[in-house]
Amino acid sequence: MEMYTDVLLVTANVGSLFDNVGEIESDWMREFFGTVQSHKPRFIALHFQEVGGKDYMVNMGHAENFFCNIESNEEMRDFDRVCTYVDNHFKNVDSFTALGSMYFIHKSLKNIYQYDFNVKDFKAVSGQNKYVGSLDEVTTVEKEKFLKNFWPDFKWSRKGFMRTRWIIHNQGLDLVNVHLFHDASNLIACNASPSIYSDNRQKALRYVINRISDSSYTPLPFFLFGDFNFRLDTLSLVQNLSTSAVMQTVKKDSSNEVEKIICEQKDNDHKVLLHIETKIFAYLHQAVFTEDNGRAILKYDKEISAFQDVITEEDILFPPSYPYCEDYTKPTQYMNTRCPSWCDRILMSHTAQDIIHRRDEGASSVVYNTMGPNVCMGDHKVMFFFNIM
């Protein structure tokens, strides 16, 4: 009996794809289909965040075309079963998450079943199953928007999670699409270590893990992949980057509120080394984030460490995934809006990691990397994880 299959997990924050209609999408598609062609997976899970972009009320029609274009592409012809879930019901403010998940099953893959959360049983998957709208009545997906009390002091936003559950060759798995809270202000992120934003993300992620591990359903090994908005420990990083500089804090005239932080080099004509405002993070030597895949700053990526008891991750061997320049001609350059960080991740339970490594014979069969490293994919690079499972 066949025991293993080639699995491709992909996560993509696609907001800027819809905010820059047409410019980025064709390259995005080419890179995705190229990855499918080179790895030849038989099960593909695609998790999207910010479907429709910032102007989602205008862009949702384009978003539906985007999903159709993926499904109908010649590269996907041998995937005879497709399950698509798109939460685009933006009029329902209390539940709208702008999450989308697509699952493709190759015609050669026989032993695959999907869970129905209503009848609490698995069913064989067949045909094209497309659900676009509120998803509240769809029984093969669980979806939640985070409650307002997760983020009491800041603007409530369309963040949440979406779960599907599968059996692939007798192995049960939860696949969870996650979008956590972002850093609204670089200045506030500098105030403490860890920042208030990090604390809120931790609270929300712990909620997701508890929800998918509770007694409502039998707990299974799981993969969490999405835009976690994990940021570098900004206070510690800034202190390190500015050790050889003079730091100046500029406050607004009318109040004691900090307006900007300027770090000037002590010599070299007082050149500005680092400039921080609410939505500006401009560091003179941007190469530190890309040289050797950002290894020098990886120690400031601390947010996952609070979850070592329940989740893990393969080694990060790629530069920060956000915020890349949306200028088509500058695909490897970061925008000076946020501190570059590994926001987009593919995480897993320890039991899921045991599964992916159980057939390793010496070298690991896992590939964990960015898609389109030298191509403009939007402000977030696409992350993918390929494994023979």
C-alpha cells in the first residue's frame, strides 16, 4: 500500500497583488506554477491573507478571478479535486477575515479524506468544491475572526484563522490559515521588549493553538501557515544597530509624544544611520537584512520562542519576508516603512514534525524557502514548504 505523498504548503499575503492590479500578478503566477512544476507535489495547500487588499470592497471581483486563474491554469490540469474557501463577505464586519484557502489533490492520490466538522466524520473528496462568501454554513471549514478584546487599545482589524482537517494515507492533519495583528507604529514597537504588539500576537496565537487542540474534536498533528506578523525585537535591535551612533528623540511641540527617533553616526559627518517614525524605519546599511539570509539579525526573531512547548519550525535559511518594495524594478529591496522581519511562516506541531522526518534517511527531504526571491511578489514574499510526507 502506498504510504507517502509529496506535499506542498504555500502561504501568501496577497494584499498588494490587488492594490497593484496587473503589475505583479503575472510574475506571481509564473513563480508559483514554476514551483509546482519543479517539485511535482500531489497535494497542494495554498493559504492566502488580505484577499482583496486594502480596498477590498472594490477588488473582490478581481480576487475571484485570481483564484479562478490558479485553478484553470494548464499546470493544474492533473489535479482533479479542488477545495476552495474564500471569506469575502466584507459586509459582515463581525466575522470578515479576508482569508482564502485552496487545496489541490492530484489524480494519482487515492487515499484522501476531508473532515466535516458538523457530522464529526471524514468524507472522501471528489470534484470541484468552491465556497465563496461568509463560509458560516460550510461544514468542512472552521473560521474565526479574533474578538475585539484581543486588541482593546487599537483599531479592530480583519485578523483571524481558518482550519481544514484531512486524512492523507491514513495520517490525520489539521491545516490552519492564520493572520495575526501587525505593528501599527514603529515608535510604539520600540518602547518595550517584548513590545505590546508582540504580547497581543502571543495571546492570539495561543488562542488559536488552544482552539485547534481542545476537546471539541480529536486533536491531530497540525501545520499553521500564514502571516503571523512576527517582528524582530525592535527595542533590542535598535539598541544594537545604534551602538556607535548618537540617538536623538524628537518630540511634538504640543505634547511630550515622541515624533521620531534619529540615530546619527558619531563621525562621518553625522550621517543619519537610522530614522524611525510611526511608519518609517530607514536603516542606512540595509544589507544587514539580506547578507547571509539575514543571519546576523535572526537572534532578534524571538516571538516563536514562547511556543516551543507546542510548535516548531524548520531552519530559516532565507531573508526576512516583509516589507519588500512594491516597485516592479526593485524586487530584492525593502521598503523603508517597517523593520524587515520574518512575518510569513510555516509552523507545525511537534507531532507534525515527527511525521515529516520519519522517512528521512540522512538528508532531510524538507524544502522551506521563499518563492520568487528575485521577482516582485508584492510587499510579502511567498513562503513554501515541500516535503515527502
